[in-house]
Amino acid sequence: MISEKEDNISTHQAKNMCYEIGELLIKLKEKSVFDFEENIPIVLLDRRSSSINLKRTEILEVKRFTSLVHHQLPVLNYLVRHPSFENITEPVERNDRIMGAIDYGRTVAYRQKYPNKPTVICQEIHKSFNVPENLLLAVTLFAVLTYCDKYIKFQRLVESFKKINYTIRELETIRSYVTILLSMKFIRQILPFALEYRSKVDTLLIGVLERIRQNKTPRYFAKLVNLYQKWRYYISVSLNENQIAEHFLQYHFMNLADTNDLYECWVFCKILYAIAEKYDLKLTEVRSSKGIVTFQNTNKSFHLIYQARYPTEWTDEGKAIEDIPDITLEFRNGSNMVIDAKNRFYSNSDPRPNLHQMRSYMDTLGAKFGIFVHSASQNPLAWKIIPDKSNNQIIWTSLIPGNVDNANKENLAKIVDLISKIS
């Protein structure tokens, strides 16, 4: 239980965990485990509706940008390839052929002024691309390009290139793609006019909606409206250098005052991603009343549950007392595994802390394995096992935030191997 834990996470480790959780969520999104439109990251951290202080991390903002924009490129491409337009009538001087209707009044006046020129004035119909939906599209494309240019050479990204080179490649890919879209002839024509609306995006949005209602704009341009409404919670289309840095991407990650909660979330994300990566599984979030968040693999052979509640045989005033392990894996074959994150130091002098707590969890769930994961350890590679007569096992190990050696990787591999044995 959280009340039993002793805060063992330093401020520096907490900050690093926030960064790493963000990176893990990005990777999980890339594996289609869940979509950022859902509230899972918030639910994971704020399961008791505790106060959350939102703190922006600039690298995570860039990652958020690449994740959002990359999946919207097909929409932008479609809109550029199928531009909207309106027909306008303009007077044009012609001395070679007649196009449209002759404006006799203007033609007579012109002939009187220039009697030696065989010119007629025609009222010709031309396509105009200076409509709100195209202007909004052009402003958005230009803002995306500007953002990419700014952060491709962002010093903190360059310094950590080996760690997050995927992000830089994504920025370069997005920039290249958007550059091609901006090179389209009609976009080049309207871009100078569109830039005058960079501070009037809402005006363009209202214009698009009104034109759709009046059937003046093809309904597929509703995609642009939906796209803008989706993005406005994360980005502000802006051309000002400082505003881009501050507001273009309104993605903040959470920094909890309670580091116990943060550590539990970090362990959950680490295990979730380790499973998805090891077996190349597509895990999807499913609705469940048992826990805060539940994931299942595609063949439904197991469920991974965060903060599940299980009634025990004990009651208090007629109500069942519940066991609430941090992470539970329920398998279709009836076997279960319990993982409990402990934000405290694991010492060789006290090799079996919280033994009775895990026994209770395992008895309640009928679990085959129970694993305590500690935030610090005298031996980072510790893998203490205690079996019972049926070879059910309680294990003590660690996942240490910021640990630079291979201990975390090896301990995660052992946990994932146990999962494969059960399934």
C-alpha cells in the first residue's frame, strides 16, 4: 500500500522519470497501444483526483508535435490535392479571341478612348483560391514548416541526438513533406495573402464553417475544421518565434508532488512497453470496472491491469476489505501475476520486506508469482526468490530511475520472461 512506502525518489530522479514516462508514452503511441486523445496518461497519475502541477518540458513538446502532425499528414495532403475555390467574374481586355460575355459598355468606352486598338472587354469567369479554407490550410502548413525549422537544430535535441534521433528524423520527414505541399502552385499564390490572417485564425475558422453550411465549400473540408479543433488544444498556429516556442504545442507532462504515485506510474509504463517490445504485441486499452486502466493483447490471452481492486474474505462493517496491487496480469489459462512498486530502498539485511502483504495479494488472486519492484537497491541486480510448496514465488527486485547500467534492462527481461512462462 502507498501508506507503507517511504519516499526514496530524489527531485532529480523525479524529473528524469517525468521525461522517461513521456518518451515511453510516445513509443507506446507508435506501437498503437493507445492514442494521446485519450486520458490514460492523466488517469495513470491522477487516480485519486489529486492535485497535478502541469510542467512543460520542451523536448516532450517536440515529441508531441511530431506524433500529432505525422498522423495528420494524409489529411493535409488530401486537402492540398483537392483545393476549394469559388468562381468570380472579372473584366479582361481581349484582342485575340472572345472569352465569356462581352461587356459592351466598357468596350465602347475603351474604343472611344483608343480608336486604333481592336480590343473588347470580356466578363470572364476565373477560379479564385482565396477562400477561408485554403487560407487556413496555407497558414497551418507554413506554421508547421516554421516549427520544424526551429527545432531541427534545437540544441537540447542535438546534444541528445543518439538518444532521441527518431524525433529529429520525424521533424525532417515532416518538414520535407510539408515543403512539397507548400510548393503547390495554388498554395504559392495564396500564401502571401494567407499570412495576413496569421493572427486571425478564428476568423478563418468561422468563415469555413459558414461556407460549409451554405454549401459553398465541399464537405470534405470539414476535415480541416475537425483538424483545427483537435489541434487547438495542443498547438497555436503562430509565426512569431517566441510564440512558437511557448504556445505552438500545448503539451505538458505531469509532475506529481507524491513521488510514490510517480514511481508506480513509471514502473507500469516500463513494464507495459517491455511487453509490447519483447513480443511485438499490439496491446489495446479496454473498458473494465476492475482497475483504473486495463490493457489486453490482440488474442486476449492476458490482461494487464493498473490499480485493480479485489475483494478479500475479510469484511469491515459488512463491506469486503479490498486488496489493491499496483499491477496485475490476469491470464486466460487462469494464472495470475502481481507486481507491486515500492518507492523504498531494498537492503540485503532485510531481504523479505512486505512479505505478508504479497501473500495476501497472491491468496486473493490465486497468483503464481508476486513481484516487489523497489526504487533503489543495495544490489541493483537483486532477484530474491522465495517459493512455497506449489512453487508459487514471491520475488524482490528493483527498477531504479536514472540507472545507467543494464540492471533495469535485465530485471525487466526477467519479469517479461516470467509472463511468457505463465501464458
